[in-house]
Amino acid sequence: MPFDRSIKIAPSILAADFANFGAECAAVEAQGADWIHVDVMDGHFVPNITFGPATCAAIRPHIKGVMDVHLMIAPVDPFIDAFADAGADVLTAHVEAGPHIHRTLQAIRGAGMKAGVALNPGTPASAVAEVMDMVDLICVMTVNPGFGGQKFIDMTTKIKTLRDMIGDRPVHIEIDGGVDPKTAPLVAQAGADVLVAGSAVFRGGSVDDPTPYGNNIRAIREAALGVWT
Ligand code: DX5
Ligand code: ZN
């Protein structure tokens, strides 16, 4: 997985047909998705439950590119090896999920995955200052995690602060929540390179009619890139 700071669109399968994940992943990839974002929720760290490592393992063969697994669970550490075995390329844990984010990030890299750390909207950039050399990705939540389709919360100042903190390290800034063609330029301009989008990608399409997925992905990408042209 070579480092690439260009804009990447990562559809969140939280907005896909839960009875058809394999075909949905293949469909959005064929329509131009760069990464596939997989939201794992435990009903404890966040007020919703999705699925765990067994489902990730089942989805994996249907994804050609990067499987980006976002853990909204606490604790994290007992499950790291299971997500490595499931084939996650990037495994992201929340800094708020426990007292030992340093240990968690070490364990994620130790299990052979890229390590991500996520920050809730109420958590400042400084919360990850001491782990900057241990992460491959910082996920800035622009909604309170737990549900798709929520309203975007502007975290532009935090994104810019993180971009300065990252300096020339090969660390992605990912934005998760409420990303659409209107909000994408704001976060891209602030320094983000991975844009997660659930409802804004899957709306209007289906596995049998995937063209809207491609149009939606293109609209987000062009809006994000537009800031540079
Ligand atoms: C929220 C999840 C997001 C969510 C984004 O807890 O982490 O990945 O699916 O969905 P939209 O793009 O609909 O806000
Ligand atoms: Zn997510």
C-alpha cells in the first residue's frame, strides 16, 4: 500500500444494502471508489451495532483495493488480531475508546496493518500529539459516530492543525461524516485526502443500477479537486 496524498473517495458500506455487501463493494469499486470504508459498531462505544470481524472476512474477497476498517468499539485490543485475520488493510481505533491508544496503535502495526486513530468532534487535535509517529491515518469525525446520514459538523480548524502537526510524515487525513459535494471542498482545502461518504455515494443507486454510484463518487471527487483548479 504505497503512500498517496491525492484525493481518495472511500464509500462507507453503512449506507449499502446489508444483505448484499459483496456485490455492493464490487459495484462501488467498479464505479470509481478508491477505498472501501467498513464501519464496525458495538452498541457500547457508540449507540448502534453493525457487525464484526466475521463479516469483514466475508466481504474481503469482494474488495480489490484497500479495506479501511473503522472500529467504533471499546475495548479494541482483544479484537485486533481478528481484524488482521479478516484482511483489514487499515485499522482505525478511536482515541476516546480507552486509556491506552499508544499500546493499541503499536499492536495494530504489529499485526501487519496500517494504524489509524479517530477523533470525535469533541476531541482536540492535541489528543494525538504523542502518537504522530505511530499512525498512518488520522480520521477526523465530522459527525458524532454511530449513524450514517447525519449533518456535517465543520472541523476545518482541527484538520488544518493536524495537517501542520503531521508535517512531512506519510500520514493520511481522513474525514468521516456528512461528506458530500458541498462539504468536500472545505475538508480538501483544509488538508484532508481520504473522504469517507456513505449516503452521498449510495443514494439513488443499487447493485442492479450502479451508475448513480459512479456519478455520486465523481461529483464528490470533482468538488474536492475543484479547490485546486
Ligand atoms: C458514522 C460512520 C460513517 C458514516 C458516514 O459513525 O463512521 O462512516 O457511515 O455516513 P454519511 O456519509 O452518510 O455521513
Ligand atoms: Zn466510519
